[in-house]
Amino acid sequence: MYWPPTSGPRVKSPPDVGSRPADAWCGRPIRHQRQAELSRPAVTDMFFNAALLDWSTASQKWQQIADQLNQGSHVRIAGRDTDLSFSVAGRRWVVLDGKLNLPDGEIFTAPVNRTLQGHITFELPGVLSDRLMHNIRLAWDKGELVEASATTNASYLHQILATDAGARRVDEFGNGTKHIASVVDIADNQCARRPKSCIRSAQML
């Protein structure tokens, strides 16, 4: 399941990642195995369980959920050490259902940033540039990020958030549909180009 990256177009990356081939994602399952402290068979099963779905049925189910979400205008996330709310008025919920990427499975939208209020704690580690950031906690007050902490690699988290003027903004809120995922990966292609897109929350559907 691993093909060494080849030469190709490069993408702009966050701090300490450096320039890398656009197809470097091919090695991610192997890296995630080490980072999540899982066996290779477990990661292999996770990958194929997320990719080999009845995509037609799944797409219809997820679109029904998106249609319901499009009727609302406010999101509140409540849980252990988490109480975060924001407006999605005027936004549209979009389904990612395997047409552009595999594995896939997400229903997402964009928050109205000035309405972000509260805090969120991530129980799974964030991963970027092969660094694990455990117990990430982020807090906003009237749309401004006022707190960012982690129990490991906290200084690196702060470095990411200082990447550019928009790195402290939230570009996306996504409901993940892949219940088998065991590690929160913030090193996807979008995040390699725009770290501010990496601050997102995942929920079970």
C-alpha cells in the first residue's frame, strides 16, 4: 500500500513541512500507522472499510442529512470540555461522497467566523508534519481565537496558527461519516496549502 513519492508539481506547505510532491499523500497510511500506534493490518482494514462502500446508497443517505442541515442556521457542539457555537446562516452544507477522493465521507460547511463563541477540546491527536499534538483545546470569543493549547508539541501548534493572517480562522466545519477513523489527520492536501482550514470538528453520523 505504499508507493514512493515521485517528482511532480509542488504545493505550498505549513512550517517545517517543506516543499513536497503533490502525490506524497500515498505514504500517509504508513505514517498514520506509526502515529496512531496501530498495527499495519488494523490500518489496512480501516482504509478499505472506509473506501469500499456502497457509495450510491451512502450518498443518498448523506444528502438527506445535508438537506436537513441546510434548514438550520446555528450550530452548537457540546461535550466533555467542549461548548462551541457559531452561525451558518447563508451557508450551504456540501456532501463529499467518493466522487473526488477515496477514502471519503464528509458533510461540511463554513462557519460565519465572527459568530464563533466558546471552546472545543479534541480527544484524538492532531497530526501535521509527522508531529502529534494531543488534547488540543481551542477557544474563541466573538470570533477571535483567544486560546490554543496542547499537551504535546504546543509550540508547534502555535507556530501553525502564526503561519499567516488567516491561520487563526475557521474555514470549514465538517461532520465526518467514517466512524472507523482512529486519528485526526490535519495534514491533508487542503491543509498543506491552507493551514487555517485544518481547525475543524468531527462528529459521528
